[in-house]
Amino acid sequence: MNVARARADFPALRPRSGRSRVAYLDSACMSLVPESVLRAMEEYYSDYPGCAGRSLHRFSEEVSRRYDAARSAFAEFVGTNAPEHVVFLRNATEAINLVASGLDWKKGDRVLVSDQEHNSNLVVWQRLRRERGIRLEILPLSADGSWDAEVLERALSRRIRLVSLFHTSNLDGRSLPIREIAERAHDRGAQTLFDGCQAAPHRPVNFDRLGTDFYALSAHKMLGPTGTGILVGTPQGLSGLRPLVIGGETVQWTTLTDHELRPPPYRFEAGLQNYGGIIGAHAGLRYLERIGLEAIESAQRELNRDVTKALSGLGRVHVLGPENPRDRPSIFGFTIDGIDPHDAALFLDEGWGVLVRSGMHCVHSWYERRGLTGSIRASFYLYNNRDDVTALVRGVRELLERLPSRPGGARPTPHRGQRAPKARVA
Ligand SMILES: Cc1ncc(COP(=O)(O)O)c(C=O)c1O
């Protein structure tokens, strides 16, 4: 299997009559699924549609075996030595919520997040501040993607209980040195949680070597079906968490007055699970592994280098985050002077079949502070190729020609989202 030929394996990208070629550049939101994932899910529903770990009949036995195999495969993929360190959930947001609601907070406990977190790693802490009296500390990040350990050290000196940061940013594609961060945080007695949504699909994560307590990711950003996510945790980390939801499957035994929880990860997977989805996600993982993350990332780097070279030289285009595309290989985030990001996205889709994301990318706080309405984000994955980049570049060039900048407009006009439909703002 080869990254250059991957496009053909993705049904959503196949030519259809009446539809122009699609350049899908929104994989940071969710990736597409290859044929093998669809087949695996169909097989589950048509050949062995059972509940894992409950009934003793053949369907149930088969799904139990496959569900366990998926857990082992994900454990190996994220570099942890035991399948029990992997909890299957609906998405990364649920994984972060599980940690946030599962720790035993005391009033005044401090959580450190950066000033560029996805809402999934921000809102839940804000609620804990309101409801449990924790303190939310903010780690300021540089605009150009450079890392300053001194800033982290200063923040850690405020007796942080948990550091919760992205591994790779969905806004500008920069990555944080999470191994170093985990080490520094642990030296100060803090636990760590990393949001690996934008990192795990692109580069190897060695959970055991990283030394973090928790790592959250979503399988629907790495070829899995929607609604599949994972929390990876150390045995101590997981056993210190109170489950978010309990009931069937989470207990060893019950009486009418009491119960004993099963050990992790089972105590966190209440009720009938998304077996078809997880089995599909496992098929996605196999596909990824056959191509190899290194080949994927290196192909993306080249595409990002090309698009950066072609567009960043145009005076009105401003690239977000690190200047060098090597430091943000999967994401090209940008603004265009005088052009609303949503208008640009609609133009690129309708005129060029280029599907990008526009708006605030669930990092409203970042745009709010800068008075920006949002940005445009092209994100790459293994099925993207030069034709996609060419379409994007031509589309943006045409847009610039057609829509001259408004006089004096150095940046997109701030209008706090009132022009765009709500669904498009996030
Ligand atoms: C950095 C980051 N964190 C969290 C999320 C939320 O992921 P999920 O949809 O799996 O909950 C996203 C999704 O775009 C993301 O990019």
C-alpha cells in the first residue's frame, strides 16, 4: 500500500456523475474512511451482531474477540504495554471530561491549560472552576510556535495539580514538547493530560515513554468512523478516576444496596458499546499502519511546503503559527486581508471543490482576544495529493483577484460572528 495511491481507497473521493473533483482538506475535523473500514462495520452488523462480554453464543464470542483485539491494537499503536490502559469512548471530548469529572477536586486546586486550547479542553475546566472552586491558570504561548520552558516553569511554580494541554494545535498545527512538559510537571508534583487529537493521527505516540498520566484522542480523525474516541491512562491514573457513567458492564457484582466496580478500563465503558464503530476504527488503524505514519507525515510536509510557498508570498495571505511548514505539517491555517473566512470557504467549495474549514475552530477565546472573525484551515491527510494543493492555491488566487481588499483592511473585519450561521462559527 502506498500513500500516493491512497485516494482510490476512499469512497467519498471517488468520481461521481454530476459532482466535480473534491479536494478534502478538512481532516483535522474528521478524516474520511477507507473502504476497509466500511467493510469491517458491515461485517459486524451482517455476520456477528452481538454484545461483547455478555451472552455466550457465537455472535457474542466473536464480537468479544474482535473488541479485545481492537483494544490491544490501539494499545500497541499508542505505545502502551497493556490493553487495559485503553478506554473506548465516544470522542476525545468525552475522554477529557472523564478525567475532569473523575478526579477528586479540592477547592483551590489548580489546572493549567494553554491560551490556545480547543473548547473540549477548556469549557470543562471553566465549569469546574464555577462549581468546584478549582483555579484555572493559563499558559501563554508564542505567536510563532516557539517554545519557552521558562514560561512553563513560572506557571508550574504556582502549585499546579493538573497540566492539560494540546499535543498538536488544531488551529495552527504547532506541537508542544509534551515529554519535556510531562517531566517538568511531574517534578513539581502535577499530573498531566494531553489532548492528542491532532497528533496521534500523524506521528507515533509512545505513551509509556512520554510519562504522561493521560492521553486523549479521537479515532474519527484517524480513519475511524464518527463517534469513536480513546482515553489512554496509566494504571494509577485510571484507578484514581471516578467513572463518568456507571451501570451495566461497569460492575463486578451488585446487591440491592451496593455494588463493586470492575477494574479499569471496564468500569468506564457503561452500557452496550459502539462495537461496530470500534471494530471499524481497528480496520482504520490497520490501514494506517500498512501505509506507515512516517510516509504519511512526510507526504503531508511536502504538500504543506508547496501550499505555504505558493500562498504565503501573496501579500494579503497571513499564515498562522510557525513560519516553517515542517513545524505544522498537517495544518495550513491562514487569514486573507479583507475577506471573511466563511466567504472564502464557500467560494473554495463552490468554485473549486476544495473543502476547508472556516471560523474559529472551537478556539473562540484565541480569536476573541485578537478581534478576528476566524481563519481558514486546510488540513492534510494521507489521501491528499498535489492536485488538491493546486486546486486550493488556484482557488485562493482567484478569490484575491475577484475580491480586492477593502481600503485600510489589514485583517479580516471583526464582526463577532453575526454574519455567519451559528453552526459555522465553531
Ligand atoms: C485539538 C482538538 N481537541 C479536541 C477535539 C475534539 O475532538 P472530538 O470530536 O473527538 O471530541 C478536536 C476536534 O477537532 C481537536 O482538534
